[in-house]
Amino acid sequence: MTHPKKPEVFVTRKLPAPVEARMQELFSVELNRDDRPLTRDELAAAMSRADVLVPTLTDQIDKALIEKAGPRLS
């Protein structure tokens, strides 16, 4: 029996430990372990490879950045 691939989730900033733990159970999660604001290029790179983006209020996401998102995120 094959298991379906878990969605790739990118989390831009630190979340409460129980939330991160549960997300890691359900998804293939990439965390911003440094918990620092990402540069525009870093955010664009994350968006190009993720199925789901979990941003915070401090992330500067505009139309131009959304248009650069990978096909899985669009």
C-alpha cells in the first residue's frame, strides 16, 4: 500500500510548539528555525516550492510576489 505524499508546508515564523508539532504530524513542514523576517527573495523561494504557505502579519506579501509563486501554491 502506498501512502499519498503529504503537502509541502512552509511556515515563515515560529509558532507555538504544539502547533508546529501537530503540523509536522500532518504535513511535510519546513520551518523558519531562525525565526527572523525572511527577505523578499527567501519568501519568493519558499513560495516557489510549497503547496501551502503559513505567513504571519509581518510578512510583506504583495501581488508581484504572489504572481511569482510556484504552480503548486497558485
